[in-house]
Amino acid sequence: GEKRTLAIAARYADGWNTWFSGTGNTVEGLLPLLEKVDAACEAAGRDPATLQKTIACMVAFPGSDECPGGIHPNALIATPDEVAERFKAFYDAGVDHITLFASPWGLKAVAALKQTITRLREIIRGMLARHPQVWIGLTGMPVIEYDEMQASQTDMLWTSVLSLGLVIALYLAAYGGLRHALLLNIVLVLATAYSFGF
């Protein structure tokens, strides 16, 4: 049962985890569980701060109602900023690590996470400024996939700019200046328009 599991965790484990169904995705639902964990640690003669507390949180993004089974009854339905503030409240309550489960998962969820991730990183920067000796990070598949998407978009933008610059340089080198290159492009545009019946 719960009491025996907590006693074993308090004595031997590096961390303790609870699911969103046990907390209701709320700090109020989490606090009684954390109190039991701390009490189990003290009963085992262990400093509660040495046992890492982790939780799983289900977040319902727009489109969740279209998933088979609909929205999970314990899902957190909130704006990206509200999700970030809820995660900060979990951290303030004593949680060391949060695993986010997004519903539905896919590109829509990655896009929806943008504002949440941005807000969480702002919160982390503020905390690091006040406590530089503490390491606080933001990672996991949702964060990695979001960062990869942002990096690919940035790479595509710079690749397009570089390609355009090289084409312009090629035109200038081939036609010995800007005048002939512009005339060629004007003729090309007119010929294309004419071929399409404009």
C-alpha cells in the first residue's frame, strides 16, 4: 500500500514520483502527498530535501477534445502563461522535476508550447539571478522538439538570405553591374507574365 511504498522510497530511493491523477494537476492536491513523503523521510531518519520529488502533469491543448476519449478528466486546461505559472507553483511547493504530457501530441502541441516554454525560461532566468548557486533547467522531449523547430526555422531563414545574396552576386559578376542584371530580371518577369496570359 501507499504507506509501505513511501517507507521504502524514503529509505532507499533517490526520487519519488506521483501522477496527475493523484494530484488533480493542482498544488492543493499535491501538498498532502508531499507532507506524507516528508513524514516518511523523517520517520526513516532521512532529510526530506535529499529525496527528489517529481510529478507528471497532463496539459490539454486546443484540439484535445478531438482525441479518442476526449479530454482527460484530470488534464490542466489553461493558457500557456497559466501553465507556466502553475509549474512555478509546483516548484515553489517543493517539486524538483515536472514531466509534461501534452494532449493531443504533435506539431499543434509543439506550437502551443512556445509561449509556455518562453514564460518558463523567463521565470528560470529570474530565479538564477537571485540564486546563482542553484542549477535550474528546462528539458525533455517537448522542449527539445520546440527548440529543434525554432532552430530549423532560423536555419531556413539564414539559408534563404545567403542564397539570395549569392544569386545577386552571381548576377552582378556575370553581367558586369547592376543595370544589366535588373534589365534581365524585368524581361524575365514580363515574359513569365505573358506566358501565363497576364
